[in-house]
Amino acid sequence: MISGVFKSVSPVDNVEILPLCLKNRKNILKNSQKRLRTRLFISVALGRERERERERER
């Protein structure tokens, strides 16, 4: 199934319709969620590691 995405172009009168496959959109969203979870996991892990280092220094 194909849907359209509106992309505004300057000046506002011109609007370009970009075709977008819904399946690809879902895959893009899923991949974005995976990357976000990975970054979150890494930042939490780094934060814990920093806390451990501070505890060792005390």
C-alpha cells in the first residue's frame, strides 16, 4: 500500500507529495526504536560505570 507524505517547500504555495511505502515506514520506525534503545542502554551502562569508579575512589 502506498501513502503520501506532504513535504512543504518554500514558498508555502508549493507542496511536494512524496510516495512512501507503509511497510518501509514501519521498518524505519522499528529501526529507529532499536537505535534509541541501544543508545539508552549504553548511556545507562556508562552512568553505572562512572558511579562504580566514584565509589572506588572513595
